[in-house]
Amino acid sequence: GGTHIVGRVTVAETGQPAAGAQVQAVDSSVSPAVTRHATSGADGTYDLTGLPAGVYSVSATQPGFVQTSYGVRRAGDFGRHVTVAADLTARSIDITMGRGGTIAGVVTDPSGAPLSAMQLMPLHRLIERGEIKFTWVSALVRATSDANGAFSFPDLPDGVYYLAATGNRPVMPDGT
């Protein structure tokens, strides 16, 4: 009994189950937001239980893969919401996760010495009304360079990225 969202998480490249994926349902139309979590089994299936009736965003995460929402067909798409009525089950809420790429490197000063504690953020470049603009990939996607200046952004979707670094003085991809 009760209200459930059930589905299966698979790997885009192989169609195989994504065992151990963390699946989350969030209804942010209410305050406080309702959140439930489940882990996909060996066969990729999950069951989000104990949900009140509502409209949910369902997403899956797993190391090595791009976080993906239900209804996303390719990177940059928005997911679809799942409406669940009281004491019913929304079935076949399947999510296909693609493998992510990694950007890694070392931040140095002009003489080549490594810079530690630099904050880095990946950016997308847009052309808006003839002007080049850079937008954050996500406010949550950040890295800090270590004592050797090294940094890494794992699990990024396919795309072209620019990096911005801040320390004593912010530096944008265009050098400003």
C-alpha cells in the first residue's frame, strides 16, 4: 500500500542496469519540500516509498555518471515531472544515465608555480544579441585547487567548457 514511484536506472551506453544509483524524488511545490531517497538494486530497479500525493522531480546520481532526471533524453534537457495520487504507484519512471567526462588540470601563476586554494568554476559560452557572455554551468559545480595547484571536475556531460578561477583576483576566460 501507500504512494510509490518505481522505475529502473540503466546505463545509456550499454542498456545494462545501474546498480547502486542514488535516486531522489523532490516535491518542491510544498513547503517544506518533500524529499525521498532510494538506491537502485542489482537489476537497476528502485522503489521510492512513503510519498504523499504530489508532483515530483525524480533524478539519479552515481559516481562516474552525469546526474540525470526522469524524462531527459540528452544533456541540457529538462526532466519531466511525475504526478502521484494518494495510495497509487507511478510505474516505469525509468532513468538512463550517461557516463560523464572529467576536466582536470593545474593552476599556475605566470612563472609556472602552482597556485593552491584557487576556486574554479566551469562556464558555458553564449552569444546574446551579438555579445559573448559566459554563464555558470551550475552554482554547485566548483573545485578548489590543492597544494600542487591540481583540480578536477568529474562527471560532466558532453560539451565545451571554459574555466574561471578566483583567488586574489578573479580571472575570466577572456582574460578580464
